[in-house]
Amino acid sequence: MSSRYREVYGQWQANPEAFWAEAAKAIDWVKPPKKIFDADAGVYGRWFPDATCNTCWNAVDRHVKKGRGAQTAIIYDSPVTNSKRKISYEQLQLEVASLAAVLQDRGVGKGDRVIVYMPMIPEAVVGMLACARIGAIHSVVFGGFAAKELATRIDDAKPKAVLAASCGIEPGRVVAYKPLLDQAIELSASKPTSVIMLQRPQGEATMIEGRDHDWAKLVADAKAKGKRADCVEMAATDPLYVLYTSGTTGVPKGVVRDNGGHMVALAWSMKALYGIDPGETFWAASDVGWVVGHSYIVYAPLLAGATTIVYEGKPIGTPDAGAFWRMIEEYKISALFTAPTAFRAIKKEDPNAEFLKKYATKSLRTLFLAGERADPDTVAWAEKILGVPVIDHWWQTETGWCIVGNPIGLGMLPVKHGSPTVPMPGYDVQIVDEAAKPVAANQMGSIVVKLPLPPGCLPTLWNQDDRMKESYLADFPGYYKTADAGFKDDDGYLYIMGRTDDIINVAGHRLSTGGMEEVLASHPDVAECAVIGIKDSLKGEAPCGFVVLKAGVTKSPMEIEKEIVKLVRDKIGPVAAFKIAVTVGRLPKTRSGKILRGTMKKIADHDPWTTPATIDDPLILEEIEAALKQHGI
């Protein structure tokens, strides 16, 4: 089918307010918006400033009211605990309303903050929705996050309550959350008055009398007494949640998400971008601690009346590299959304996709990739083995939904490997030089978005309007700075070549690490890779490539390293000055699969470094250090 993208994007360009007014009809409003955008409100303007609504009503109650209560809302699949559950919209409504009543009983109300510190279990979703129901602002902090970093978030958010689980389960180990939480509260100046603790049988927590309460007992009691919290009327511009993006030092950045614009953007994206209809099963294989989990495990699928999946497992090792294929077959998943790193891990373990032969995956229509640059080699491999469109798309924690993508629901555009395709309505994406002047097609520059940002994007940072302006709006007046670098081709397709700090300066030449990684990934023995710029007394910086080899490779690492150096010289040229390739067993990553290039650079440069709080396995950094030493770095 031909794509309606140009027509729809043109409608938005011609009249942005009319476009979003139409999109807003997908939402149940208490008071529908009369004014669509107020350019004078907030940091850069506010969407639907006079409207009122409730996000939980739209995600849960309205589906029950429309007679679809028996449909499955959440599928929970946990290979690490060997358990599975299905929760209907009706059951979800009862759980959410009961927990919301429990929170109200503990003095939590509209505008109060609640920290959610939980693993990938349905109760994490219930906790977020219960906050949304009563107008409390949730702030999800990754379960198992280190005590010091959790403390900085508690001090910034000043929560009245914490919703937590006693432990998380990783392959082969149980991570006790309660000691970390207790330590974080001890370190914090701001003390929550209540901790509501979900006791998991794999590791029960010791409770502190007066502050800690048993989740299951409180909810059972609320149900027995018929206590149910109603949905509270919220201004569309009221915060729904705060999600902290970074900051092991100083004050963390709390990205604020509002209620109204967030719902409108996500509801639009589920059909237009992901092509998902009510009743279909959509799986975002992420974690509720990340923005993808907020947007596409919790809110968007439920707003759309779809079935969402909460998966407590990994792409490999729980039990094998066929884990994703089993999920697709078992739950008839229509679309899978995951990070490229998940597919690189599967490809490394099972390069010929032998595990795929055991499963029927015909329900899958589309694979969506985001979170890190999708290298063409991985995209081509996924296309070949699955036989479905593989759609790279690009967005950020700050935006909450896709900036640049390929809108399946409007009719797919031709895929170009290495490009996440074209801007979505709402985003006027431009490539500019340091003076904020547009550059020609195919010329590298900073990627910026013309203000105002569309609905769903951050209106500000939590209690930090000035930091919002300084971090995102000051460098390119009139634009939002993405801090990514790239170019547009002659067809207007965007290519993201790395963070602006991943553009390295080699003897005066500005070179993209993303472009070099593309070359490294094309080597037949390479499963995944990362390129950083390291200090060089002569050239300023020199590129250094780290490669992880596929399972079963017979050549020696030294031989492959030589081939890789030659490959970069052949494909990019001597200008790249690429001489260092380092074979490693694995790359350091965050739990969402982002490679920790900044920390690797500090290690290579012998600069002071600390273990990032979001790292999946801290031991990998020692392995990187040892590998660099072997290469004399």
C-alpha cells in the first residue's frame, strides 16, 4: 500500500493546532480542550491548557465501561521465576482502584510524589496506574538501583510514599531491594512516611515497624472493605510522572511528563506509527524503569486497548537464544519493540537462527528497534531471519515518543538501512551548524527540533525551569537541542551518527564513531562493537574500536583485529587514522542495552571514573581495562 505519511505530515505542517485537536478526540476528557496550545505558558508553551482528564481512566476504566473488561490487559511472563499470569482489564481496574485507596489511606493525594522501586512484575504497572488514578506523581527508579543514586532521587522528588518489591530476580541470583531502599532512605534528608512492600517468596524483606507495610495485606483489606479510589480530575498540564535521566553527581535531571499531551501523543502513535489495533498484543521488551517501559509497556498499549506484556527475563540465557521466539508464538504478538543490542546478543549466540526453527512466529508483523543506533548489519540479519519489516526509530527520554520513524499505520515508507526514516508529525527536525544555520543535504551537523515540541514531550524538568532552558534550549535559540549529530539525505531521511560528543576530532577532521561502528559491524565475525575517541598527543584524538566476536569463530582475535583495521581504512580511508581494534568478551551496557562509551573512554584515557549506577554488570569494566592494557593502552 502507498504511504499516507506525506499527506499527514503536510496536514500537521499546515495547521499544527487543528492536527492535535483532531488527535485529541481519541481521549476521554472530563473537560475537552477549547484552547489547543498556549505559546505564553511554561518554558516554551503548553498543550491543552484548559482541559481536564485522568490518565488511569483512559488506560483502564473506559475499556471496562465499553464492555471490554474481559479482554487481557497484561500478560506477565517470567522465565526467571517460572511463572505466568494474565490480567484482564476488569481485574486490572480492581487491583489499581484498591491500591489507589491504600495510598489515599496513607495520606497520598493529588500532586504528592510516590517512588516506584520494582522489578518487571505486573504490580509495577498497577503501582504506576494507581498513582495516575489519584493524581499522585510517580517516579519509577529501576529496581536494584544503587542506594546512593536512589537517595538523590528521593531527595529531589521528596516522595510521601515508596512502592517497592522485596527483591528482583536476575538469572542465577536474587537481588535484595529492601537493604538498598533502607540505606537510601537513611542517606536522604527527605524521608517518605510509608513504604508499601510487595513481599516476593524468592527473598522476603525485613520490615520496619510504623513505616513499612505489607502490600498484599493492605490491598486484601481494601478489597474486603470495598474500598476503591475513583479517578481524580486532573489538569491536562498537571504532571503524570517524573523520570530521572542521569546524575550520579549533583542534582539529577527529572524529566516531567504531563497528563493530556502525553495521552494524545501516545494514542496517536499506537495506530499511526506502530499499526496496533485494540485487542492486539504488543510487546515492548524493555523495563518499566526506562522511558520505553513508561510509554510502551504501560501507557500507550493500555490507552489503545491493546494487550501489553511484562517480561521478567532476557533475550538470551532465560533459557536460551530462542526466548523471544517462544514469546511471539505463545502470545501471538503482532509487534515487538526492543533495543538493537537484544538482537545483537541473539545473533552472537545463534548466528544461523537455529532456535527460530522451533517456533511459529507468523503472528509477528513488525519488529521495531530503538534505544541505540541500529547498525545495518543487525537490521539486515533480523529482516532475513524473520521475514518482516524491521523498523529502526529514534526518540529520547525527554520526548517520550518517536521523533523520527517509519509510520507503519500510515503505510510503510521504503526502508534505508542506517536511517530511522523521517520526522513524525509534531517534529520539525533540522540539521544545523554551530551558529544554528541549516546545512545542506548530506552534510553533518547538530540535530535540532524547532520549537514548540509536540504533545507528549517534556514541558520542563522537575522544579528546574532554568536548567531546562540551559540544557536544551539555550545553545540553538528557537530549537530543542537533541545533543545528537547526523545528516539528512536528498530524500529527507535522517541519519543519526552518534551523540555530538561521539563526533571525534582526528587531526582537525570531524569523524563519526557511528560511521566507523557501521564498518566494524559489517565484518562477518563481529557480533557487536563500539568505537570511542581516545586521547592522542599528535592528532588530538584517535579512534579505538572494541569488538565482540560471534560464537564459534575459529580465527584468532589478532587476525580479526588486523582485518578490521584494514576494513576501516578501505571503507572510510586513511583520514580515519583507525589503528586500534580490541577484542573483548562483552561490552559494558546499561540495563536497557545502551553501551557505556563514556566510561570506556575514561578508562582508555586513564581519567578518573566511577561505575555508572545503571550498569548491567560492573565486572565488565575490569575486563575492558585488562583488554586495553594488553594492547598497551
